[in-house]
Amino acid sequence: MLSAECRVWNEPMTSADTTSCDVFAEGVRFATADGLTLAGELSYPANGEVRGVAWIANPHPFMGGQMSNNVVAALAAGLPAGGWAALRFDYRGNGASDGAPPPGELADRMSAFLATGHAPDDLEKLADVAAADDFLAAELGDLPRAGIGYSFGAYLLSERLRDLAQCRNGGSLNGHDLAAAVAVCPTLATHDFAGLARSDHRRLLICSDNDFATPADRYRDFAAASAGMTTLWFAGADHFFKGRQAQVARAAVEFLDGGMREDWT
């Protein structure tokens, strides 16, 4: 039995899951607090009718975590098709973003990541997410703003929510807050998601029931312990949402718009 805040998307792919309106995309560059310049892409509806804006945090670079990732690319196309501008970007040291590789042998860092799900420079990427959030707040601050994280990127989203909560409690937000957050297949088995679980933001958890990174029972326990969070299951999907990534984007848009489809049963 599903709770009132838990839904399942088990319908087949339809033509509505493809981008059907014109989308403009432009390259952008923005600075981090520690002086690096990150490269990204801002996509938005060609008609200029934008209801909100969202940044997208990639999976870990050791797991295909560039902004060309299939789920990230689908979100970057589907959000503007649904009326939301989207910012995707590469973390420091990846793609055209500034940043030298961290010290140490690549093989050692890769080995540590495969064993633990962590790499020594992971928290530096939180500064990259903060820079993306600050960039959108400065450039498009009059629009509602959301954060979306996929896989490891959902961990960075969770940490951003934790930081924003601390700023709010300290009275230093000055209106600089997120309207909503969407976590797609968070890596619950290897990272701490207390920031996401305890947040009072509008939150959507999108998960699959065949995820190699997080067992279904772990998702269920996390959802049950996260008061007020909406959970959407993709029946039969895996961590990569192959063939269904456009549906992930459509679900994100509908949640960000404040609605819940009646056929999310």
C-alpha cells in the first residue's frame, strides 16, 4: 500500500515525453567562490515564457558525471520544453571548466571511489553547486529557483539544502533560497542525505526499483523517514533510466509547477 505522498509511474513512453517546442541553449561561464570558472549551458523556451529556473547537479565524474550524461541532458531539454529554464554545467576539472586534477594518482582516487563511493575532492564540487545556484540567483533572481540532483549530484543537492537551512537560521539568506528540490536516484547507500530528509523545502524523490546503487528497501525507509517529501517510483527502471529519461524530466516539470498527475497511481 502506497502512502498519499508516494506514487508510481509505470506507463509506457509516449509522444508527450519528447521535446515538442523550440528550445534555445547558450553557453555560459560563471565563477566559484575560490576563483575558478565553470562552463555550462543555459537552456530556455524559445518563446521567452519562463516560469522558473533550475540547476542540475551531475553524477560523479568517475561514473559518467559530465553535463552530457543522458539523464542530465534529458532534464536540460525537458525542463525548458515545459517552461523552466535549466542550467547544466561541468564540475571543476571536467569538460571546459577550470581546475586541475586533485593531487595523487588517478588510479588511487578511482580505487578509493569504487571501494567507498567517495573521492578525496568530492566536497569541492559542493562549491561548484553553490556557484551555479548563486549564478542563477544573480541573473534570474526574479524567477522561482529549484535544485535538481541526479545520483551523486543528489548528495550535493542535499548538502546545498543543509547549507541554505543554516543560512536561513542565521538570518543571512536575504531571499536567496530554493523554491523546490528534486532528487533523482540519490546514492543513499554511500552518502549522508540528512539535508534532504530534514529540509522543509518542497521535495520530490524520483527512484527506480532496479537501482544498482540503492536497494528499493533503502529508498522506502528513507522516504518514510522524510516528512513531507513526495516520492515517485519508476517501475521497471534502473539507475540510468535508459529509454525513460524524458519521463523523468516531465515528472520534474509537473512537480515544480505544483501539480501531481491523477494517473500517478
